[in-house]
Amino acid sequence: MKPIEAVNDFVVKFANVNGSGSASANTLFARSVQRMGVPVSPRNIFPSNIQGLPTWYEVRVSEAGWLGRRGGVDLMVAMNPQTWDQDLQEIEPGGYLFYDSTKPLPKSKFRDDITVIGMPLTEICNETYVDARERQLFKNIIYVGALSALLDIDPNEIAQLIGEQYKGKEKLLKPNIHALQLGRAHALARIACPIGLRVRRADRVGERIFIDGNSAAALGAVWGGATVCAWYPLTPSTSLAEAFARHCRRLRVDPDTGANRYAIVQAEDELASIGIVIGAAWNGARAFTATSGPGVSLMTEFLGLAYFAEIPAVIFNVQRGGPSTGLPTRTQQADVLACAYASHGDTKHVLLFPEDPRECFDLGAAAFDLADRLPTPVFVMMDLDIGMNEVLCEPLAWDYSRRMDRGKVMTAEMLEAGREFGRYLDADGDGIPYRTYPGTHPLRGAYFTRGTTKDRYARYSEDGPVYVDNMERLLAKFATAKRLVPKPVLRRCAKPTRSGVIYYGSTAAAMAEALAALEGQGIHVDAMRVRAFPFADEVADFIAGHEAVFVVEQNRDAQLRTLLVNELAIDPAKLQPVLHYDGTPITARFIAGRIAARLALANVKPLKKVGP
Amino acid sequence: MTYLAKPQLHYPALPVNRLGYTRRDYEGSVSTLCAGCGHDSISAAIVQACFELDIEPHKVAKLSGIGCSSKTPTYFLGNSHGFNSVHGRMPSVATGAALANRELIYLGVSGDGDSASIGLGQFAHCMRRAVNMVYIVENNGVYGLTKGQFSATADKGSKSKRGAVNADAPIDMVMLALQLGATFVARGFSGDKTQLVPLVKGALLHRGAAFIDVISPCVAFNNHPGSTKSYDYVREHNEAVNRLDFVSPRKEITAEYAPGTVEEVVQHDGVAIRLRKLHSDFDAHNRIAAMNYLQERAAAGEIVTGLLFEEPHPEDLHARLNTVEVPLNRLGDGELVPGPEALERVNDAYR
């Protein structure tokens, strides 16, 4: 078997034990490739555990800039004996295995169609370090050093990154650099370097930033003017609230008094989280929570109240695998229906679908304007793949001529001037009523907020016609929302086609690559990335303009497809589901394979049946 | 018709407060609760307390959950914003509201069904989080709106109207509030307005988590012999440990009291609360002693009422979070949106 030869286009996977300090070393590796101008897309594959269980870090190196998961492994850095057999199986024929050769392993433990590279990492560490923790931590840096030699990565880039990380902490800086050099020197002296996989300096990263979606969404909340955050720890959303806290400490402190222009409450549960958000938003503050599917399940009663009483709320849902506890540390897009129709009775909620961290920032900030304008709950539908992984994306940008849109808020001056106020009155014909903040005016504008039925002036009423009047206005408001939410993104293929594909959220990275691959095979498909629910008219037009439309999703039940069928009255036969839901991020290989197979099948003329 | 506006009749002889408002200006719509319901007396006490303290009605936000008690905010302070939220969740909504605007007064009204069962967790966390609010539980030991089931505060051995005996231990919300760190804790009785109005006033002036458990008999389902929350039973077993008086700072104390029986606590706005001790062995400023005292008297079958604990210098959630003095809901783009240099620094940090 000929060893794989590839420059700037391969996959390295690190198999580690969690709690061993591998994460920062692996990130260091990924960033060093990026610093050489070659795009990488790393993904953490981790268990719901703190210490002792297997964890993987998969780095795709792609000069072409493909950021989706590729599938397959060209170089396995096998540091976990527990998963040795499984890890070995994953290596592509002709691929490479890098492992700790301190303890000899029988030949039966290897494969003969791969290149095996052993380095006695434990032995080197035991000779160099006395402290047990140091032996563990520096082992990781030593293999990064070795990889720099094996893959021809500029060691100065790694040293530079270590320098940035330990700026002002000389005590940590020096031993890290030493470990790096140790590993590199050992590899150069004893192994034929570089191997068939190589990193070559390029200029394909540019101004882009390398950020996880949870941090970007938190920054969206900072720039979007959020002042109240209430949350409950829940993987994979936890780091979003923590990032908000971290950024607020630097960006939201009154320079004169040192006091905070924000309030963050770690609530007792998700019910309290959304209750605090609703209370704060009712009282005129921009408020949000971050959660995942199980949290949304708990919040649904309150979400119905917010829908019916028309109170703004922003919910970042970093989706994970369900149902129930499901796949708590894996990715899915399986809360689409649960969020779109959250709560009992007739409810519909606004959903936004960011494709990457940059859009987590943009749509995260936009969610606050939409929530205030409509006033209603708005979900930002992220997922673990873009939420917890660092993704190369365009730098964050802000239009400084923009002002927060606080929606239709009636002020004391307006009330004083005699403006008619009905909390649920459709004053402008767009279905959106005015609201007042508590404490606005001594005699005018006060009203009672409740989950029970009420008339246009917020007066309790159980009369059928009054109820229907209000429910119809809520529909009119939802129709207005359709015009306010972010438009879908259309990508026409090179040639006219009768086939289309609809996708959303984190699937975008794999989809871009899949479309290019399909085009390479002469298969032309127009593509539309849906960015919001309610669906803009363009979505219905796109479906009407194609004979068959694939709907690519990361869930079992084709949830967006159901929503399209249901909300746009589409013939279900027209929408073909392409579903990937094993908890790993969807790949271009999967999408292109499925679409190509279905189109091939559709083009085959049925053969005459031959007798039995 | 399910909504009754109260007729705005003009009574020229009604007294006005410092703001020029009469007591009527603090009322809401006509109550739809049963005639004789203890809750209506509590609404009246809230009206009286706000009127006497010269509180601007629109500077109060009234919040509640679900149940008979939670309906009452409609019946007082008609010019205040109200929020009838979901069952047992008033505390979280009040917490959020209090975070958004620290300048208003937050008055949460709940019941034993709302706060001692589904809402017990939110009640507990609201108290321990020191939300600056008045939290009143209108406690009748029974589910009224669903017609007479025991609530979690019903005493063990007390009888329902249909004759069933409650076998479960009761939840004592006063003990919980004390244990959880509430800084103003009182128990009142809806049948004793002279005691209740000053307790509500004291709670309204308190700048921290203020809790009042008000025993409020349900005339429809829990006012019969065998109930421990009936008017008769509570009157017989009520042991008031003290009485509150309010003293404007300009007035001198003229009444004569025996030494050691009167204590004055000056509130943040200069109003003094005068505490007249009725039981010389009770100290309302000692949390642990109060808890011991309450346990002892409860074992003896007494219902202890009055101001049970007050921390004169409370700390609230805003202080703990070190939030700015300006209400968060008043901050604009200038204060909230970081500038272009900050954005560039953020981008650089992720390269």
C-alpha cells in the first residue's frame, strides 16, 4: 500500500483521555497550521464526563477552505489505549499512525496497510520530568513538537502561539517551549521527516478569525444590548453564558464607578431562567438565556405565556442530540419543531438559523431587535458543532450607525399627548401592538399582563369573539415577522436545473463542499440556505421553481421539511429528506453521495421486468 | 362579564396623602373573590399601606402566580403595572423585573398552593438571592380555585370540609424564609388589620427580600371546625409577639412606654419603625433566636404573628451583582454597545 501523499489537504485525529490536558495542545496544533495561512476546521468529540473517558480532536487541514467534517482519518495520533482498536480501524488505507511506543505492542495490534510511527513519549517524559502532572501535560506538547517535524509545520509559529498564551507567565512559557523542542528534535533525529502529509505555507486565511459559536453569540448579545442574562448550566450551551460573563467584565463596566452595566444570574433551573428573562424583558431590559433541547422542554410553559402576553425573550438553543438526555455531547438539529411550536395551544415562534460563529454574532444581535420589535420570543438555533468548536469565519463587524430597535414602546410623552394605548390593539395594521414599561406614567398606560385571554385593552375576557380577535392578530403579527427576519441565501448553480436543495445552520460548511463536488460530477443543483422561520416568500418561490427539492438536515424526522410542508402547504412528495443524525457533524461526502444517488435513480429508465 | 371596573365616585371628604391621592386612588377593580375571603382584607391592607406611605401607585409593579391569591393584584393599585404569570413562577418573573429597573417597588402576591408546592423552589431561590421585593403569601391551607384540596401548608391532622384528615407534615414558609436568609420576615392574620397594615408598610420600606406569611382563611373551603386555618382557630391560637408603629421623623414620641419594651429602627428614607414588644423574651433582630422561638411556640400549638425578624442593613441582589445605579432598562446604545476599537481587539484576540 502506497502511503498517502497530500499537501494542505488531510485529516489528523487525536485520540486522548479526557482530563489529560490534551485539549490545549491539540488546539495549539490546529492554530499553528492556521498561522501558516492554511485553513483548518477542528472538532472536539468528547464524552459527557470530566476525567478518564475517551475524547477525540479531529483536525481537517484544507487549503481549499472546506470547513465541514470530511470523514476518514489520514493521520491518527493514538494516545488512548482504551480506544486503540477503534482508532486504528478509522485510518484510511495508506494512512499514518503516530503512537507512544514506550510499551511494546504485539504485531497483531497494528495494520500493515498503514505507516506506523512510534515515539517513546512516556519514556522521554519520565526521563525529563519528576512531577506526575508535568509528565502528563508536557507529553502533549512533546507530540505537538514531533508533529511539527512530521508534517513540516514551522516550529516558530507554534513557539509564537505559546508565547501569546503565556504572555507574562515566564514560568510556564519556558518549559512549554522546551517540551516543544524536545519532541521536534527527537522526531528529526530518529524518524524520516516529513512524512507524506505536509503543511505548506499559503495565504488562505486572511483576516478571518477562529472563534467558537458560543463565544460569538455571547458577543452578539453584548453588541445587541443585552443587559440581563439568566441561565442554567447545560452542555453544549454553558460556554455561551460564561463567555457573556467574561466579555461583559471587560466591555460593560462603567469606567467611572466600576459598576456593571449588566446582570447575570445563574438560576436554579431553566424554568427560573426563562422566568427571569421574561420578567426583565417585560420591564424593558434586553434579556436572554442560553440552553439546549432539554432546557427548552422545561421552558415551554413560560414560552407560551411570552407568546400570548407578547413579551420579548431571546433564547440561544445550542442543540445537541435528543430525545431526553440523548447524545448530550454530540450535535444535531433536532429541536426545530419543538422550538417552532413550543408550548400548549396554538403557538408559533420566530427561529433564526446561523451557519457559523460569524452569523451567531449577527443573528444573535439581530434577535434582540426582532424580539423587541415583535414583541415575542426569538430562538437562535445553533448546535454543538458550531457552538463548541472553533470555526474559521469572517471577522465580526458592526454598523455603528445602527441603533437598538426597541420596538413600539409608548412613552410618557406619547401618553401625555393623548395617544390611544391598548396593549393588544393593532394600532398600525401590522399586528404589532404598543407596550409600556412599568412606571411610565402616573395615570395612563398601566395594564395587567396575564396568560389568560384578554381584549385589546388587556382587560380579562373569556368571550369567544374577543379571544379569536386576539389570536387572528397574532397571526397577522407573525406574517409581519416574515418580512422582518433575515432573508434566505440563494446559490444558483452554473446551469439551469430542475433540482434544488434547502439546508440551514451548521450544515452550510459541508453543503458548500458537497455542491462543488456535485458540480464536479456534472450534477447541478440550486441551493437555498434558510435563515429564519417564519419562512420568507423566497422560500416558497424556490420550492415552486424546482421539480424536486432536497431538504438536508441533521435529525431523524426531517423537522424543517415538516415545517415547510405544514407552513407553506407544500406537497410532501416534492420535498425529499436527506438526513444525517448519528451525532457527528454532517459531511460533504454524505450529502453529495445521497443527492447523486437519488438523482441517478430518478434518471434511470425502469428496465422491463424479467421473469422470476 | 368577567371584568368589573370600580365606579369612580367622588368623595370630597376623603383624606388625601402628601401626593394628593386619596385611598381610592390605590384601589383596583371590584373583587370577584367570595364574600368574606381573607384575601380581600389583605388587598385592603396593601391599599392602606401604600396610601399611608405616600407611594406613587405607578412606581409599584405587582406580580403574582396562579390561584385565588394571585388574582388579587387586579383588586388593588389599578394604576400599577401588573403581571399574573404562571403557577409558582412569580418569583423568577419578579427577579427579572427587579433586575431590569431597580427604582420600582416589586410586590409579589402568592398563595400557599402557588408558593409552597410547585413554586417552593422559586420561592426559596428568590429569598436566598435577596431580591429587593415584598413577597406576600396569602396562606389558607387549601386550594380554593379547584374547590377544597389540602395545600402543602395544611397542618397535619387538620380536617377538610369533606372530613378528610391531612396526614402530611406542613411546610412552614416563615421558617423557610428565615433559614434561607430573608431579611424581613413577618406573619400576619387577615383578620387583624391593625397588625397587618404596619407589617406591609415595614416590608414595603425594606430594601431586600421581605416575606410576609398572612394566614387568610378561605370562607368557602377551610373555615369549618377541625380546620387550623379558620377565623375562629387562628383567633384562638394567635400569639402576637410585637406591634409595629410608624413614626414620621418630624414627630416626637409622645406616648409613654415601659423601659425596654420599645425599639426604633430608622429606615433608609428617614421613616422610623417603632417596635412595641408584647413578649419580652422575643428579639426580632436575632435570626437564630427567632427560629428557636417559633419552633417552640409551634410545638405548643401557638401561631406566632408579628415582625419575626428584621435585618436593619440588608443587602440586595443588585448590591451583590454590583450593577449600575441607573436602571438597566434605561441604558442606551452609548452605554451598551462597545466601540469599534473594542471590536477590533476582540477580533484580534481570535486570530
